[in-house]
Amino acid sequence: MSMRIMLSAMVLAVGACTPAAPPAEPAAPAAAETPVEPVAPAPAAPIEAPMTGGYGGANLEDATVKAAQALAVAEIYKREPTRALVEKVEAQQQVVAGMNYRFNITMTGGATYGVTVFNSLDGKMEVTDFAKAN
């Protein structure tokens, strides 16, 4: 008899552990949990390819552009002796019988210069235009 009591107690214990109703369906995901596709960053603006006879963007990291820029800055210091430093440089290039590089150079203190450097087909560079904008 004690075996029956123990068996009955075990059945009752197991029965108490089982749920009376089937589990509820999981809730639908909230609107905030809706997957969002990542947004790709906007590509950097490409440098304009120069048109024959017209100016287009120039890459300031290009070795030839850097050399032309150095000549333009040296010309500024030669014509306008100053202790100001180069603050901002904008460059364009023009395909001719060689290459023209046009720079707008802003110095600390606000002075702005327009300098054009011509790079001939044999690689010689010279300043062909110089103007102080302000």
C-alpha cells in the first residue's frame, strides 16, 4: 500500500508540473522591431574630368598638381612677402598643349590669390597668371 501512495504522489507531482493549456502563440513583432535595411553612405563627389579647352577638377594628391601648387605658393611669397600660411587650396586643371593648373589659395588672415601654373609637354612649369583677389 505504501507503494501505491508513493506512485500516486509521483503522478500528482508530475501532473502539477504540466501546463493545463497549450502555450500561447508568440506575439507578433512590434513595428519598432521591424528589420531596417542599412543605408549605404553617399559616395564622395567624383572629381570632374577636364574638358579640352575648359577647366575641370584637379586631384590635390597628384604629384604633378602638388608640384604646381608648390610653385604657386612660392610665387605668392615672392610677390607678397608675408608670414601667413596656406589655409585652403582649390585646384582645377585645363588640358591644352600641356596642362594649366588654376589655384585659388586662401592664406591665414583671409588673403586670397588666384594663380595659374602652366606645365608644358616637356615638364617645365611656370606661373602664367597671378592675381590677389582681396
